[in-house]
Amino acid sequence: MPLADTDSPTLRAIDPGRLGCDAFRRRHGIKYAYVAGAMYKGIASKELVVRIGRARLLGFLGTGGLKPERIDRDLQWIGEQLGGTGIYGANFLAAPFDPEIEHATAEILLERRVPRIEAAAFTQISMDLAWLRLRGMTRDADGVVRSPRQIMTKISRPEVAAQFLRPVPDVLRRTLLASGLINAEEAEWGATVPVADDICVESDSGGHTDRGVAYVLLPVILRLRDDLSREHGYARKIGVGAAGGLGTPEAVAASFVVGADFVLTGSVNQCTVEAGTSDRVKDMLQAAEAQDMDIVPAGDMFEMGAKVQVFKRGLLFPGRAKKLYDLYRQYDSIEQIDAKTREQIETRYFKRSFDAVWEETRMFYAQRAPAVIARAERDPKHRMALIFRWYFVHTSRLALAGEPAEQTDFQIHSGPALGAFNQWVRGTAMADWRNRHVDLIADQLMTGAAAVLSQRYRSLIET
């Protein structure tokens, strides 16, 4: 980030368009090294993706939890609206307990020729993710291997990052080739490029989180990127970005100082006009403080003990979610739960019987994944997990719909960055979410970060 001549008595202000990695900006065709990340259930909506794309910035559609038909319609609409710019992408969420939906999503992403994929919640490279990486690869006259789609992954652990920084494993390439999903050239060329074009390091983020510390994780992943790039001799630099806790110009500036090639925001975009959640949720979130968050079990990876960060002020959901997970760990079946606790869950949490929840769950999986039902009939603990997971799906739906009578059970993924943002914009027009647009937030954070760095640098030079 070169400044003006430091011998000059007046230093020029840093240009926000020069923050981060120039190669990252050029590769994606964007004006800032800034990304609006996906948020599940379409909270990162098609409108959000189009609005920020028209501002020459990159956004990802939140496909997690959406039916394939909805994903297909939204991607078609985005493609029509953004025309030939191609500045957009879609989330591809790991689904270890629902491989059918993962495969269906991959098929849609390929059919719709989505130019960028945001891979999230992966602990290892899946068959469908490898398929997205390898399908359609070409090699140009200079011998450079190219893919029709770029893959960005969000990670929070170095051992997971290492998998994305290496080529697709041999066993996956052989399996895809044998199944006819890729050809021999794609299998061969896939051994020369990394799984991901970009790695986004998530620290204390909303939704799925390991609550990592950015200043610890980011330097580790940057060095890992450099080491593995040298080892494999990659022709192109892999971008490494920062996410989590980015709600103020100071936080964005700090990420670039540490060495981030780009930044990715999430929670601050959930409280915008374009966000695909209810007005009631947005009213609640615009008053959030940094301390109004809690860590609870993740519904989509309930059995694995994964965690998500949620908004907690005035809500009963966080405590109830933890209680359900404690019961899952304590008992091997629904029938082992004592009568008093069972009544409490059925009448207060679910507002319906376990039998009614199971029937709804059974009907859902009978159409999409009959094997899940077969396993539950053999394994009472798995059946209990499915019943408890229903509550997490239900509470997300309540929040998205903004049901006033059910407000205390809203499940709202968010992080402390939103509280910091609210404090920063207090007393301005953006204090009201109705004046918040995803592209305006990007401009404010990036120009603010440039101003912070200019001021800090000037104070160092003048001291």
C-alpha cells in the first residue's frame, strides 16, 4: 500500500481501492478487496447479491437451508440482473448428514454456470466439492490450468485450510473419473492446482464459529499459504482474507495491516434493506450491542457438537438450544427423558408433542432421504437427534417470518461485529436499518479503514 513521498510535509490519504491485494481485485473484477459473505436461508438474498454486484463488489447468495428449486430460481434471477458482469457467487454448504442436498446443490451450481463458489463448514474435501473444482478445467496455450469457476472457502482451523491449499486428493480424482463425472484431462490437471483460489479466515463470526482470534489465525494461515504454494509450485497466488469481527473501520484496517488480501463481512449485512430476513429481526438487531451474543449448538451439525453464535437479548432460544444438546448427550433415547422434562419441552419449547414433531420429520425425510428414517428406526439416539434438530429449523423459520407471538424463540445468527457497527453509526442516518444498504456499508467501512490507516501512519511519521 504505497503512500506519497514520506519526505513531503503533507501525506496523501490512502486510497481505499488500494487496500488489500491488487491481484485479488483484478481477478474478481471488483473495486475494493471486499466481499459480502453468504448467510444461510437466503438472508444473503438475491437482492443483496445484485445490489452489491452492481456496485462492482462481490457478494455470495446464502443457499444453506434453501430447497434446490429456490436456489435455482434465485441464481437464474441473479444471472439475468447482473448480465455479463459475472460479479457474483453462491454458497456451497457442507452437508455431512444430508449428502443428497449437497449433491443437488452442486448440480445446480454447475448447470447455472455460477462463476464463484463460497465453500463453508467443510472439515474435509467432499466428493461434490471436488467435482465443482475439477469439472470444466482447461489448459491454455501457455500451459496454465484454468477453471470456469473460482472457489473461496471459509475456514477457522489450519488443518482444514491445508486441505484447501493442496490439490484435490488422488482418491477423489480417481473416483470422479471412474464415475464419469470428470474426464481424464480434468483429473490430470486437477493435480496441479489447489482446491481453493481464495481462503477466508473466520475468527469470531456470527453463525458457525470456533471463536478464533484473528491476530493469531491470520498470520498462521498466511504462512501456511506461502509454504504450500512453494511446495506445489502454484503459478497463481492464493488470496487469504479475513472475516469475523469486522464491524468498524478500525477492525477492517487492522485486518489489512496484519496482511489480509481481502476482507469479508457478514453480520453487518444482516441488518440491511436487502437482507432476506424479517423486519422484526432487523428492528431487534439494529439495537444490538457487542455483548448481546451467545454460543449455542448448531442445528445442522447437532450430533457433532458444532457451535453457532446467535443474538440473545430478550430471547429464550439460546438457553433452550443448550438444554436440548445437554439432554442429547445425557440420554440414548427420547423415552429415557423424565416426564417433567419431556412435558416442559413439548409444551414450552416445541408447543407440540414429540410424536407430532417426529411425524413431520419422518414425512420430510421419507421424500428426500429415506435412509435417514431407516437409520432412526434402528437407532433411538439418532431419532432423538432428528427430533431435537427440528427445533433449530423451526426457530430459524420463526425469525425469518417475524412471528410476533413466537419472538422469544427466534434463532438469529449474528456476531459482535454488528454491535460494534451499531455503536459506530449511532446518531447518524444509518442508525436505522432502513437506511442501510449493503454497498453503502462496504463504502463506509473501506473508506473509513483507509482514513484510519492514513491518520495512524501520519501520526507515526510526524511524531
